[in-house]
Amino acid sequence: MSTLLQRLGRASFRNRWVVVAVWVLVLAGVAAAVLVRGLSFDDRFTIPGSESQQALDRLTEVSPAAAGASAQVVFIAPDGSGVADPAYQQAIESTVQAMGQVADVGAVVDPFQSQAISLDGRAALANVQYTVNNTLLADDALEQLQEATTAASDAGLTVDVGGNAFQTTAVTVGPLEFVGVAVAVAVLAIALGSLLAAGMNLLTALVGVAVGLLGFLAIGSFTTLSSSAPTLALMIGLAVGIDYTLFILSRHRTQLAAGADPEQSAGRAVGTAGSAVVFAGLTVVVALAGLSVVGIPFLTVMGLGAAGTVLVAVAVALTLVPALMGFAGARLTPKPGSRTARLEAASASGGRSLGVRWAALVTRLPWLTALLVVAGLLVVALPTTKLELALPDNGTAAEGSSQRATYEAVAEYFGPGLNGPLVVLLDGVDAADGQAGAQAVAQAVGGTPGLLPGTSTGGLDDVLAAVPQQLGETTWLIQVIPESGPQDEATTRLVGDIRDLAPQLEQQTGGTIAVTGQTAVAIDVSSTLGAALVPFALVVVGLSVVLLLLVFRSVLVPVKAALGFLLSVVASFGAVVAVFQWGWLIDLFGVASAGPVVSLMPIILIAVLFGLAMDYEVFLVSRMREAYVHGASPREAVLEGMRHAARVVTAAALIMFSVFASFLTIDEPVVKSIAFGLAVGVLIDAFLVRMTLVPAVLVLMGRSAWWLPRWAEKVLPDLDVEGAKLDAPTRHGAHEAPEDGPREPAAAAGGRGRHEAPGD
């Protein structure tokens, strides 16, 4: 692989104008495709084939209006008065009439007719039913409904407008999200020691993100695309794009400082560091594409879109970066006497850099280092045992928003269950017995109202009310109001209880029964994601072991890498639970409210962090293995690897962290929780696991770390991620190898000293 990539790098260097022209045409093409197709997003979470989704589809067939979006309007009278006051009642009734005239509104339920008045008489609740679902509502639907409430507001009532019609996860990326890019530029300038190199790095990363993101949007216009998906693709594409280019550019400048010819250096940088970029990028792609096995369409699109953006980032690093190296020529060579030149000279002469001093410290008592790191990460991971998953609703909307205010007002005056009613669909009953059957279902689920408000006899626990409504000749809808909120565990148990009761009720009524509604769909999505979490993690870990076995040709190194990855993941989960679920430091991170963790976060975090962890593992440990096969002792090999790779990995991790952390300014819960988890995970994995725990464990293992059975050496393919073939002296020159030429044993390969190990 290294030979092929070297030739690709040199070809791109020589044909730089062609390479740039091709990328410009590709960028123009995807941009034109987006302009032609336009953009549309659907932020509904669904699982095709689930009971709740099938019932919702059936409900849409029978009564499109009943399956349409709905809104809630809460009227609150001032202290010391009530909504039954004649002036207030007249204003509310006028408002109800005005809301009925708003576009797409099918019906508005007058609170005085439905008796939707709070027990203290201060609040009234009007339900608005639209004839279309959320995706077909006009962009100004909320504004139109709010304008229709003017009469009530002018009368002195407080009016809050919300409900599921306005429950949205739409994401808007603003200028604050690019603060991470500014930090990345500063880190690049320091790490590379050149504004020209830093500018090249950022330019290529932005080109890759633009092509990948616009291509994703163009393809996504043919399918269902959530607004969170492009944001995730932007976040990941920007981070890996900067890092992959950094690895290759850093290697190139190191070789230029040693006197290499620019073209040969560009080819060699792509052949060595580029080989590791290909492997690292493929691990991210495979993990992200693996999200499709969960079977949830919006998650599949999100994973494939982000994976496509990473693929583009890899392609840019392997072609456009060496092309720009051709334009820069020898100007990328560190100037004599500069800080970068001194660092490169010190590294080449075996000087003790900061990375070496850190490695020496953590390997002095390796067992103590390993014990402290593992114990510390397990303590951070403890909150993971209390992880609860749910989808975001209006209770997690931004503080002060109309949706959030309405959600809180409904919960305060009418109970939290009205924020997440359940729908029991009774279908296929005999027309003559339909009403009796629906009443029987309502009775079994909700019981008979008691003498006191909020009490009932019989029925299921945690049910406030169950009200039947006929939709068609053989179809009835029973609306079930839980006593608990939509994200409460009690509501999840209630859905399970109704489903357990369904077979008995089906036998009694002769129809089919299914639980649906937005709350039930969200519960099913969270349940599916939670059930897929452990199997998906095991698949990802198993994949990492196999891939690293091929790369490092070692048994224990892949196992160690996988266990380190698991430590990083559970510690990141623990931090997310502490902040988002328990509410620790939520004001600092701008979290709207504490509650269950967004269901998408854990599985996406596993997929992305896996790829990033393998990035750092490859770039660090490949240097260590290179030194070991050239005769260094296990501890010397660790120090040698840290000497060459620690500075670049540190810069890469800081860039990743700054990019992910900048997305914490987005209010949308899905993006905020994922950005927080990734930012914490990158810091933990890069600095505690890869640059602290890994050196200590490798020293503890000694020579056994690099052991591989003889039969496996013969069976396993040699990927040559380290670029050893590039060092084999041939008639093509010291830096080239024929396509099918034999490879010398790594320990005997010529032209490479201990201090020239590849893999930045």
C-alpha cells in the first residue's frame, strides 16, 4: 500500500495543476447540485416496522387529520383571578375562533367545552389539530398561531403556544461554531512552525469539508435527511480533515529539514503517514457506516453522510495536499535556526523532547501509572451505570422559548402526562360492537373515574384518563393521558403494560390493538438504540482488534488498544451522564435542563471515538514498533516513538477538541451532547490512554507485546502501513520500490535508521 500511495503522492506533486482543477470542478459540481435540488429536512424520529410506526401509518390512512401535527395553547390568568372571569373567557373564546382560521388548522378544541381548566381555575388549555404533519407545516406556522392569540394577550392573559407541532430538532450553525477553526489555526501554526503550512492545512481541510458536505446534501435531497446529520458531518469532517493533513504535512517538513528533495519527500510522506491516514480513515468510515445495521433510517443517513465526508477528507489528504506541496516547493523547509528546525534537529539526534520526558516519567513505574489511569477513568465512568436514554422533546428546548414555556405551563397546571399522551389504536372491530369495544379498552386501560380529581378505580397504574374517539366505521382511537411525563420511566413502563394487555383486549373486542403517538414512537426508538448499544460496541471493538492485528502484526497490542478504547468510551459516557442527566455544571455548558441522555449520543460516540482512538494508536504505536524491530529495547522503543509522534498527536488532539467543543454553542440537544462527549473523549483517549497508559502497558508487556505466532505471520497479509518497502534499495532509487518486488525483513531494511521511523 505504501508503494502505491507514494506513487500517487509524487504524481499529484508533478501534476498539481490537474489535481487542483479536478477538485475545483468537483466542488463546483456538488455546489450546483445542491442549488438545483434545494434543501429540505425532516427531523422526525421513526423506526419503520415498529408497532408504533405501523399504527401511526394506519392512523394516517384512516384519518389524516388525527395523525397530523397538534399544538397546545395555555391561557393563564393573573394572580388572584381565573380564566372563568367573563372578560377573560370572552377573550379566550375569541382567540379560539381566530386560531381556527389559521392555515392548515383542522380544529381547535374550546377549553370551556372540553373542561380543560386547571383545578385552581387559573389556566385553560386549548388543543389545536392541524390537517398535515410537522414536515408540511409552513415555516411561519408558530408565528401565525401566536398572532391569532392577540385578543387573549391584550386582555391581560399570559399565553404560551407550543406542542408537538413545534417540537423541532432543527440545527442552525452560526459563527461561534467556527471558533474551533480559529483555535485549530493557532495550534497548526505552533505545531508546524509555519504560517504557510498552517494555511495549506486549513485550506485543504475546508475544501474537503465543502466537497463532502455539499455532496452529502445533494445526495440527501433524494431521501429523508435530518438537520442534525449535516452538522455531524461538518463537525467530524472538519476535525479529521485538519488532522489527516497535519500528519502528512508534518512528515513532509521533517524530511525537508533532513535535506530531502521536495518531490521525493512528498511521495514518501504520502506513502508513510498517508498509509496510516488511509487506515485511520477507513476505521472511522467502517464504524460510521456500521450505524446502518441498527435499522433506523435517520441514523443510517447520518452515519453514511459523515462517513462520506471522512472519505473525501482522506482523498484530499492523499491528492490535494501533495499537489499544494508542489506549489510550495522548498518553501516548506524549516528555516535554519528556527524553532521548528531546532526541534527537528534535536529529534534526529535523539534529544529529550517534552514527549520523551513524559514517556520517561510514565514508564519509570509503569505498574503505578497503569493503576492510576485505569482507576481514575473507572471513577469517571461510574455515572455510566445510571445512563438513561430518551429522545429530546419540548422539555429540553432552549430556556425562554415558546415551546419550553408551554411545556412547563402544561406540566404545572394540568400534569406532565398531557405533554406526552399515548394513542391506543383499535382497528378492525365489528361496526356494531365498535363503541362497546372501545369503551372496554378505555375501561381496562384507564379505569373508572373516582370521586376525587385524579383518582380512578381499576385500570393500569400511572394512567390519568383514557378517552375513546371514533375515527372510522371499524377504527377507534383511545387517547391515554399518563400521570408521568413523556421522558419518565413510568411512562415507558405504561407503554409496556398496555402492550402486555393487548392480546387479552384483542380477544375481547375482535380487533387489533397497537400503542402509538409521538411519545410511544420516541420510546420505541430509544429502546431500539439502547438494545443495539452493547452489540454495536462489541462489533466495533472486535473490528479494532482485527484491523490492528493486521497493522501491527501483534496479538497483545490490538487487545490493549481495544481495552483502552473501551475505557475512553465509558469514561466519556460518565461525563455526559454527570452533566446532561444529573445536571452537574449545566450552566457552564449551556444545557437547557437535566434529563435522560439523547438516545443517539452513545452509539454515535462509539462510532466516531473508535475511529479517532485508532488514529492516535496507529500514529504513536507504529513509531514504537519501528524502533523495536530495529533493535531497540521495549522501553527504548516507547521513548523513540514518543519522540517522533507525541508532538503531532498532541496537536491533532487539541484540534479535535477545539472543533468539537465549539459545537457546544448549539442549543440542539442531539448535537450538544454528541459534541460534549466527543470533546471529552478525545482528551481522555489522546492524553490519558494513548500517551500515558499505552506507553506504561507496553513497557510492562516487554517483548511479548510484539509477539505473533509463526503461522499467523505466514497467513496475515502485510499492509506495510509503516512504509518499509519504501526503504528497500532498488534500481528505482532509495525511495522507490518496484510494484511486485520482494520486501526485505523490517529489521534488515536498508536506508532507515532508528530515528527515521515513519508514521507521523
